Amino acid sequence: MDLLTANDRIGEYPGSFYAGVTEHLAPFPPAEGGITCDVCIVGGGFTGLSSALHLAQRGYKVRLLEAQRVGFGASGRNGGQVGQGQRLEQDELEEMVGPDHARELWRIGMQSVELVRELAASDEINTSFHPGIAHADHRERYVEHSRKYVDHLRKRYGYEHIRFLDRDEMREQVRSDAYFGGTLDTRSGHINPLAFALGLARKAVSAGAVIHERSRVTWLDQGSKPVVTTETARITADHVILACNGYLGDLQGDVANRVMPINNYIVATEPLGPDGQEELIRDNIAVADSRFVVNYFRFSEDHRLLFGGTESYDWKFPADIGAMVRRPMTQIFPQLADVRIGQAWGGTLGITMNRMPHYASYGGNILSMSGFSGHGVAMGTLSGQIAAEMISGQAERFDIMARVPSPRFPGGVRLRRPLLVLAMLWYSLRDRI
């Protein structure tokens, strides 16, 4: 089955809340005929669009190929949270790669949020960035780690924008009995991700990049002069950037062994009004909790609760996404038992074994950056800037990311899905005890 069409129509955005409130761009034409360029980018999400923007600003001739519409995939459907650091916390990274490398990864993670803030405020994008993300502990035994982690970030990394929340403070911030404490990061924040993606597209085109939609790549010739083939075009380039994340398919086998697509789901409630919003979450912050399958939620600008949670590993989305996501939503907020759900949608993202992005270079002229594991708004966007640096001969940040271990899924592409299902059953059980 084809992930690009298993749950969606060709050339159409999904029926998400974002698609209904965001002004769409006029369609870009498909690629046709023989094309020569400096860089060919495959994928029109955050990473691809940011790559196109930053390369065009450096004077490169860029062609971006998107199989559907720009922002069609996870970039236009996600929870919109823009978090500091990496997907793993710094103490975990220190154990994985050592303190010096972990510090470099923290620096890059901070740069990713600052880049999103800067781009969101630009004239071509002009998307509101709302500050604040709370990390909520759903088990009392996690609270002491949160307290120590705040101290760790303040003392070792000099990060003063985070504070510990005890049980009463968390319940004052998030009106739920489900949480026992946690942290509040005021430098992180949340945005409308589709509006941000479409703004990146506008800004990239203004800089000189050429975008093609409905231009699915069917073959990649990884020679000294890479050739990218679609149904209607043949693009010869000096460099190729693979920015496909969960939609890579079998285009590059080594990446497919390390990055796996999974599905995640979100609902938007009916408008609850300013008072209803403050009765659930104060100060318009976003929230993500400590479950392995994370519940994440925030409010839209018209006061709808956007609640994300639950995952699936089949190709097809469930028949009733709303009912599936309502369960965790009402566990957190029982007062919403009778609230009407306006939209419910799913999306496909890319995850890795260790939840850190997979960066790789193939043959010196093909770059791949994917597997953001739910941390892609910030790191996906920065990855495009890093790709532009790499192609321009500045490899420092790319190499820092590429040195992070990126293990293959056991059994490769064939066995990764059933083995992950078994693992997720175990973690789901752990979340309940």
C-alpha cells in the first residue's frame, strides 16, 4: 500500500483544522521534461522548504519536488509545538554521546527554536509564535527527575527559561488531576504549522527557488551526477536532498532501515471561548506529557482545544479518529466528556530507534535528514539551513548531527513494523503502571 495515497487524495490537503483556517497557495506546476539545477530537493515539508529557502538565498539554482502539496505531510498536520533542545533530554544524550557532544546538540537544538521564531516573524511568513510549553508528569515518580533536570539545565547549560512546577503549580497551569508536577519552558512555544510551512514556501520562491507539486519521485540514480526521475520529468543536479521523513518509501534503502513511518492523530474541539480556554490551560501555553506515546495539546487562536495522542502502525488510519482521540482527551480533561469535536485527522511522521534525527551523506552529493520523531517543527526547519551550509562547504553542524548513533531497526524494513508493535505494547503497559 502507498502511504501517499492510503489515507489522502492526490493534490488535496487532509481535512484538518489547519487546512480549514489557513489560506492555501495557488498550486505549483508539476515538473516536466529535462531539467538541470544545482540542487534537487525531494519533499515539501519543513526540511525541504527550509533547504530551498536557505540554498536560494545563497544563490543556488534549486528545484523542489513535492508528490502532493507543500506542507501536505506531517509538517502541515502536527501539534505545532516548537520545543527547545533535542527529542531526547540532555541527561540521556550525555549518557549516549558524552557531555561535549551533548552540549553541541543542545546548542543546535536552541538554534532550531530561534530560527523558527525568526522566520515566523518575517513578512512573508507572519505566523504567530505563542511562548510556553509545559512538560507534565503523569506519574508521581517522575517529578523528582523533573526537579533535578531543571537544575541540570540551569547549572550546566545556563538555561534560565525553564522552571520546575510542583503538583499545585502544575494544576494551576493545567486544570487536570492527571499530572503530579513537571516543568515550564517559556522560550519554547507553538505555532500553526501549516501556515508556517506555506510561509516557508512563499519565502523560498521569493528567494528564487522553483517548487513543483504533484511531482512524485519514482527513481533516484545515485551517480556522480545524481538524476531524479518523476513520471513527467528527469532532473539532473549536482546535489540531492532527501527530505521525505515518513514518506520516503524505498527511495533510499539505508535510510528506510533507520527511519520508520508511524501514524499519529489529533482532534480539534468546538470553540470553547477565552474563558473556557483559561479553565483548561492558563496563559495559552502548549502541553506535552511524560507518556511514551505522548499526549500533547494546546489551543488554537479561536480557542479550540487541539489535542493529539495515540499512534497506529498500520497503513490505514482508523475509521473513527475522533472517538479514538477522545479517550485520552477525556482522561486528561473529564470536563470535556460532552464537548463536540469539529475535526479529527491523522498524519504520518518518521521515527528512529533512539528518537534522534538521522543525518547521512551518500556519495558526497546526496544528503538525507529525517526521523525527527515528533520534534520536527524546530529541528526539521533547522535541518534545511544545515543542509544549505553542508552543500556550501560548511560541515560543522551537519557532522555534529551525523555523529549521533543511528541504529537500524531490527530485521530492517520487513520486520521493523511488527517488532515496533510489540515494543509499543510494552511501553503502553509501562505508561499505565
